[in-house]
Amino acid sequence: MTRLQARARRLWRWLFPPEIELPEAARRRLAALFPTLDLRRVSFHRGLPHLLRGGSEGMALPAPFSPVRCRIYIQPELWRPDTDPGFSLLAHEAFHALQIQEAGPGIGLVRPFLVLYLACWAGNRFQYLGHPLEEDAYDLAGRWLSRFERAVQAAE
């Protein structure tokens, strides 16, 4: 490997956290929850991309060099897919992965999902609270009294 390649790999690892394996139990739960989500096209990462670190607990983004793949990033301290709160966050982000897949393929930042997400954000006066794509995901999981949290409470 050349020095330039080694530097490029270090830079990439600094920008993007490495992929991790989703536990099989969480994979089965996601497959049952989202039967049309192609989990073979979703990678999972403990940590957020360097340039997007901040207040977010997790995020789902299209993969930079694939027209159909996406990545789910979860803050390291919140990566607990074997717990109800950890799975709730994972399910919220997986809902976004489904939105990405259903919106259709694209290249780089030119993706139907990103265009729709940014347009909705602008239409919501650049506020996260009330963003239609987020509200749909939070209705499912990741927020107090979402459908997932209500089901967990009912089962206890």
C-alpha cells in the first residue's frame, strides 16, 4: 500500500466510523418491523460522521458512493440494539433507511430523499421539530409515547 493510500484510509476512518455488525436478534426484529426494507443495503455504524457530530443521537444517510445503499449511524454510548431504548433509536433510524430506499436511487448528494428532506426542512422554516419526515419516524419509535414505546409499556 502506498503512503497516499494509507493516508486516504486514515482520513476516511476519521471522517466515517467503521461498519459494525448488527446483532442477529436486532436484525430479525427490524426485518419483522419493516418487511420491505432491504437490510442487505443498509450498513450500521457506531458513531456519527465527523462533520455531522453534534446534538443528534443517530442518523440515516445515503452511502456516498452507492446509488442504492444507506448507512445508519448511532452515537457510541447509545448503540444498545439489545435493549428497548436502543432498539427504539435503531428502529427510528431504520424508518429513515426505508424512506431513503423508497425514494429511489441517486448519486452523491443528488438523491430524491435528500431533496425531499431538505425541502420539508425549508418548508418547516428550517426547524427540526415538526419536520414531516421526522414526525413520521418519531410516531413509530424514538420518542415517548411512540407506537413502539406504547407497545413496550403494554407488554410490561
